[in-house]
Amino acid sequence: MAHSTVGVIFSNIHDENIPELSRHRTMASVPFGGRYRLIDFALSNMVNSSITTVGIVTKNNYQSLIDHLGSGKEWDLARKDGGIILLPPYSDETDKPYTTRLEALMSITGFLTHRKEDYVVISDCDGISHMNFGEIVRFHEEKGADITMVYHEETEPCESNYFIALDPDAKTGRVKGIKISPRDLVPGKKYALYVNVMVMSREFLVNTIQDAVTRGFSSFGRDILAKNVDTLKIYGYGFQGYYAGVNSMQNYYTHSMELLRRDVRDELFGGRDIYTKVRDSAPSKYLEGAVVRDSLISDGCVIEGTVENCILFRGVKVGKGSVIKNSIIMQDSVIGENVSLDCVVTDKNVVIRDRRTLSGCAELPYFISKGRML
């Protein structure tokens, strides 16, 4: 990057969208794709864009996130100056955790004030993409923007309770209108939906937060963005690559299964790497009678049965005679013998005993919570 940039990642903002998987962890540490966590995509995009200081805003249930990040060495962020900085959910002025994005930003004003970087890239953990933040910062600088909001054109209405639709000028990119959670979106028509990635100058962001405090504002989207779309220079940056927003169990399942497509894997993992915590497991073992088709199998698995169109995380065991189809089986789960699963999502450390039959559908996968035995 021509100018220095600091990153800020919100780890808990969207926990309510997928409570099944965020009940005991942050949205940031929700497992994805066999060996990753959702934060790996935002964090890797920052590292690949030469951002070497990343503040991660926490709130609750972040023990698994701390375990996953460790010292940050997998992302080359184990540094004396900068690196990964975990930011508490409250500031010096209050002992209550934040409830809105604006309150979260208020709580990290001290962190932002003491940094020296020119720009801030703010990202949530609900998006899966391979995004070059350096290009977005250059766009922001070239336009002389106050705020640059990254959007992706979608043809399906967003399922989230809270989302932002932009109306960018086709020629200049200047945002002419901002709608908060509109309910009049028409399926099949393209909309510019904000993907929760934003760029601002650090000084502008600090001044904006301080002004919001004096005015008693509570919502960043409504009080700062929507109300000032005509006075602030807000630009939209259209991201053209693959983007998957996780805002329900259904589309978590859908976007996970999209990884079985080669074009999606090439888009996400081709070129620059997506980094994650390394676990030195033995290679997967396929015993006599094992049949595996069109599946992603992580290391450390032991398979004796049939696995079709599935994603198996590290250390999964599939017993003899079992048939697992269209399912996502997370880390260290054990599937007994002669089990039949179809459209099932298990959390970690699940045990399914012999001769069980469980089935869901793509629109409503059957979910089994962490540590359960059936």
C-alpha cells in the first residue's frame, strides 16, 4: 500500500444471525470449509494487503477465538509492534459491553487515537471472499472519499434482520442513497448490498466517533451513513469476485457446499493464500470398503464407509457400512457403523451411534450441537 493502514475486525457483530453455531463461540470463530474459521478470510485479506496491525473487537464467548489466533504467527502477525491486538468490549468510560456498532467503535477510540496509520479498513466476519484491500484503499484515495463502502451485487434479498442497500452512481461510484434493511427488494433484480467492509482515514473516523458521542447517536448506519449521504463523500466500491455472506444456518450450509465446486475453490484459494491455525494431524486414512466421492476431506480423518458430496473437518471418523451424503461433519466427530446421514450439519465432538438415520434438506439442514451424542 502507498499509505499505511490499520485493520479493525468485529468478531461478534453478527452472532444472532446463526445462533446454532455462535452459541458457544463468536461469529469470527465459526468453523468453515473443513479447516478454517470465518475470521481467517478477513484476517488473511488484511495480511495479503500488507496490513500488519489488526485490532479485533471482542464482546463475549471469545475463548475459542483466542485459542485459534494464538500469537498470530500463522498470519505472520506475531510482532513486537502491531500484529494482532485483542480489543475489549468496553472502554475506559464505561464498564458495559457495547450493543451497537457505533458503541463498539466508541470503545476502541483510544486504540485508534494512538495508532499512526493513515487509513482504517473495517471488516466484519460474516463474509467469505478473497478481497484485495489495497485496491480499495487506492480507490478511496483517488476519489477523495470520506467513506468507501464495499458492495456486491446480489439478486436475492438478504435474509439478515439488518443489512444496508446502496444506490451508487454508475459513472462516479458516489453513493446517492442508503437504505437500512429495506423490505421491498424484488427477487431476481440486482441490488448493491453492503458487505460490511469499509475504508476511512483514521483521523476522519476518530473525529466522526467523537462527534457522534457529543450528539448522542446510537447507530452508525442510520445516524452517520444514511443521514449524511448528501453531505459526506460516500463512495461505493463494487467487488466483482466471489462473495458469500453468512447470515443464517441455511446459507451457511449453502455456501459451505459451494466449496465442492472447483470454480469457487479456485476463486477463494487460488493466488494469495487464506491462512489458518496449523494442526499437525496425520493424513486421512481410507480403510477397506471406503468410498469417497465429490467431497472435501481434511487431515486426520478415518473413513470406512461411504462419503458423498460432503465436507469432513479434521479428525472425523466414519464407521463401516455408514453412508454420509450432502453433510458437513465438524472436527473430531464420530459416526458409528451403519449410520445414514443426509443434509446433516454437526458441530464439533458429536457422536452418532450405530444404526442411526438422520435427514434434513438443503433449505433446512438437520443440525446437531457441539458435544452431543445421538
